[in-house]
Amino acid sequence: MPEPGFETRAIHAGQPPDPATGAVVPPVSFSTTFAQEAVGRHRGFEYARSANPTRQALETCLASLEGGAHGLAYASGLAAEDALLRTLSPGHHVILPNDAYGGTFRLIDRVWGPLGVSSTPADLTSTAELEAAWRAETRLVWVETPTNPLLSIVDIGAVAAFAHSRGALVVVDNTFATPYLQRPLSYGADVVVHSATKYLGGHSDVVGGLLVLDDPELANRLSFFQNAAGAVPGPMDCYLVLRGLKTLAVRMDRHCHNAAAVADMLAGHPAVERVRYPGLRSHPGHDVAARQMRGFGGMVSFVVRGGEKAALEVARATEIFTLAESLGAVESLIEYPHRMTHASVAGSPLQVDPGLIRLSVGIETIEDLLADLAGALERASS
Ligand code: P1T
């Protein structure tokens, strides 16, 4: 049999029916400890921080979807990022995007910076900028694509070729795209990181994170840190992400469809100054996105005419789009990055335009979403 397709693996990889009972949904394993027949003789599970059957199912399933050999699950996206950063040493240098999730910047700059890991933000859509930011100590290039919140597109293959020629690793935060739309390892990335809190979980009811990679040596080190530092997710959280993965493909298709319609409407709206959506031909990364991604995703950002004041008014004027942080779930969310998700980058090169609004376009009826946004834009500008 050929390798099963994405949707089949999303539903079955790592989770065959329970051999003991035939249960089609494998039972969630809450046990913290596992019986040993004799000292050191067990069935692969000893203590739930080290390994847990439900977590292992999730790790196997996501590794399969990303096309990687090893998956590791964590208590949050930031815990996954932190685990990866532990592979660096004082004196090492990281190049990070000049547009990225505020919490990623805060972790690298304010937690790892004082521990001796330096970093430089750069526009990774330009190889010249990447080269300018390079130092002899650079060990890691941190890529987000599409970026949060500007939805810039980075050519993963180009960054990987450059970084590898200088002996550094490339990590791609694939949270916005998901493995359904983009598989970074296939373009040469070394590690994929996810906030499972977003599209993978898909229902705004679980916080989690994952790493996926091929290299067995690095996987061993990460597995050691995962157990030794212990930022692991609980079994119920793993179960919720696994359940979300089963519908990832159909949800992403609808997210892409709805977001494209929203971007088109906003692009033609007189109250909107500019729209950022990789599916628009006017987006500078459109061609790379068309090559690298299977669809353009469910996130849309835009700048309202009238700056901060107008943006704040639009953010509170929608009815279906809920004003809230986070993204990637079935319901539509609207947020104001400058004071919400990206408040921690104020004063840094990652600072966000105060006129910017970010939408996580959900899978509700598209006519309702368009009417909600048009109504909010009208109310805010009148
Ligand atoms: O929230 P957590 O699961 O720890 O994931 C952090 C994270 C990592 N990477 C990206 C691209 C993210 O967007 C996030 C979290 N972002 C939000 C909460 C947000 O509203 O942008």
C-alpha cells in the first residue's frame, strides 16, 4: 500500500484502535506511573513525565503530518520554543524575524538574552538582510512564515540553503500555515515548531506546543530536555489536540476560502488603507507563497484609514468577530496587535503599526463574516 494521504494520517497515525478493547478512539491515559514486571522491565512507559501513551500518539501523528521522524509535545508553544533554545550555549547567536509573535521575541530577547544567547532581528524575506545580520557565532535562524502579524512570506528553501552553507540550523514556526498548507522540513528546515493552541487544536480550548525534526541526535537531546526540564502537556490536552488534528484539513480549506473572501472585500473597501494577505496578488510574497504553500491560510491583517483611533473603534465594533487574542480556531477573532499580542515588542525593531488590525477568519458562514466587518468599518468611520 502507498503511504496514506494527509487526511488519513491525521485521523489514524499513532492511534490504532485500542488492542485491549477495540475502542476506535484510544483511551486517554491518565496514569502517572506504569507497572514494571521486574526492575527496569516495562512496556515502554515508566512515569508520565518521561512518556505517556496519549502524548506519544500526538507526537507520532504530528511527526507524520509534518513528514518528520521525531515529534515532541510540550505544555505550550512557548515551552516548545524554550526547549529548542536549550540546545544553544552562552555566546551563541540567533537571527530572528523582524516580524514575529511578540512572545517569541520576548523569550529570545528577555529570557535567553540575559543567559548569554544574543539575537538580531532581520527581514528574512531578503537574503541580503540575513547575510548582514550574520555573525561567526550564529547557530540558529528562526523563521516564521507567514509571520505574525504582518503575514510576510519567507522562502524557507533559500534561508535553509544560506544557513546550512554557514553551519547553522533553521527552525520554522509553522503555526500559521499548519502542515496541511506547508511542510517546512521538505524545503530543508531542520526543526518545525508549533503552537498547538491554534489551528492544530482548532477550537480555542487547549494550550500546547510541539517540535518535529528528523535528526536523531538532536531529537535525543531534546527528548532528554523534555524529560529533564519537564514542560510536558497533560494527557487531556494531548487528546484535545489529537481530536483537532482529525479535522485539520477540512477546517483549513474553509479557513482559506473565508479568509480570501475577507481579504478581497477589505482590499476594495474605502475605509481600509492596505491589506496583508498572501493570497492577494499585491502581496510581495505572493509568488513564494503560491509555490511553498498549498493555500494561503486563514489570517488577514489590515491597516485602517485614520490610524490608531479608527483601528481601536473597528476592533470593538464587530459582533461575530470576537475581540480576543489567539487565532486558528473555528470562531472568528479580531485583535489589535499593538496593544495586545505584540505589546511586548514595543520599542523594538518588531514594533507594530498602531493602525494594524489582525483577523483570524473562522469557518462561520462567509456572508455573515463579510457583513459583520463591513458594518464595523462603517460604524467606525461614521
Ligand atoms: O501561546 P503558545 O501556545 O505558547 O504559543 C506561542 C506562539 C508561538 N508561535 C506563534 C506564531 C504564535 O502565534 C504563538 C501564540 N500567539 C498568540 C497567542 C497570538 O494571538 O498571536
